[in-house]
Amino acid sequence: MDLTTFGGFLVGILAIGYGLVSTQSLSAFLNFHGFVLVIGGTLAATLVNTPWALFRDAAKALRFVFFKPRGILAAEAILLVTQLAEKARKSGNLAIENDGQGVGDGFLQISIDACLTTSDEKLAREILGQKLRQIKARHLEITNVYRTMTILFPMFGLVGTLIGIVTVLKNISNPKNVGPAMAVALSTAFFGILMAYMFCVPVSGKLRLRSIEEEASKEIMAEGVLKIFFTGQIPSQIGLYLEAYSRQKTDETVLGAAGQEGQKG
């Protein structure tokens, strides 16, 4: 389990709960009708916007917020590819024909098969590059589901607030009912904002991080296997190259994230 994710949600829930209890306003936020409106409206709009298969994949991806995928990390990929290079150098490339089976999510075996079925490095690189682009595109679409919900939750909170204000106006002649009705109206907006920024934003961010980690390890495996089959480099050289490649990718990711933040600012 990812303790930082679990701890973050726990601290957030405790902080919000403390704020409601300490101000003695918890009862004002127990607005079941508003909660149903915000959750139901957002889910409905998301289903209209998103194909069912993608929505299902996004729901399944929630487990990766708390638990890491079964793929291997970049450092592990470098060590594994280096070991394969040593075996291939001693016994030939065919000796590692099936060594990717049962490793991670199977991408290492895909890389080996791509190199075995063609003697052209350019073609093998294109095959693996296309596979990586498909994986990145799928990850992006899954993350975008939660980004879309980040927009929808506050909007349906606003819809609930407007409905509540209409109720306030209908009871404007009865001052005793105005205060509770306004509290209900505003609590609906609270639910929308809370779900957007306590749930959807952290989830989309964590899934993006998982995606970056997975893509980095897959790129290392693809590059390493290509080096084994189509170059005469010794295992230590391949290991050093992959370490440098991994650092380069990390730097590009950091710079890319910084650039995105700058554009938002």
C-alpha cells in the first residue's frame, strides 16, 4: 500500500471533520439530497462524455492510487536487462527468447519478440515505439476522466446551490426557514468542491505519476533489448547507457512538469 496516499486522504478527512465539528456546523452539512445531486449528476455527465470501456478502466485504475502496478521499476528494469545482456553474450540471443515471460506485465517479452521476429533495428524500434505510444495514450485518457470530473463536481455543486436558493426565495416570507434552506444550498457547493479537490485532483495526479513510472521502465526495457539484439555493446556498457537514459528521462519529466506549471501560472 502507498502510505503517503493513505495518509494524505486520512489527514484531509480528519482536518475537514475537525473543521465541521469544532464550528458545530456538522449538522448543516448533512445534506443527503445535495450529496446525491452532486455525485449522481457528475457520474451521469461523465458517462455521457466517456465511453463505457474507458470509464470502467478508469474505475479499475483507482486501485493504483493505493497500490503500485505489478510492473517493475526503472532501476529494476536496468538490472534485469543487464542480466539478459550477460546471458545473451555468453549463449547467444536465442538463449533469452523466453526470459521475459512472467516478468512484470509482459512488456519485456513483447520487446524480445519484436526483436526476434525482425532483423531490422529500425522496424523493431518502430514496433516498440508504437506500442509505447498506445500505452501512453491509454494512460492519458484514463487520467483525463478524473480531470473531467474535477470540472463537473463544482458545477453540479453550483446547480444544487441554485436549486437551494430557489427554495430560499420561495420561503422568503418565513424568516425561520430562510437560514436552514440557505445552509442546505451552500452545503451542496461544499460537496462539489470537496469531491473535486479532495478526490479527483489527487487521484489524477497520482495516476499521472504511476503512468510516468511505468512508461520509464518500459522505455528502458525496450532500449535495452534493442541494444542487446542490434549492437555489439558489452553488458556493462548497456547498463551504463540505460542509467544515463533513465536520468535523461527523469530530467525531461521534471522540466516538462515545470513548464506545464508555468503555463498554468
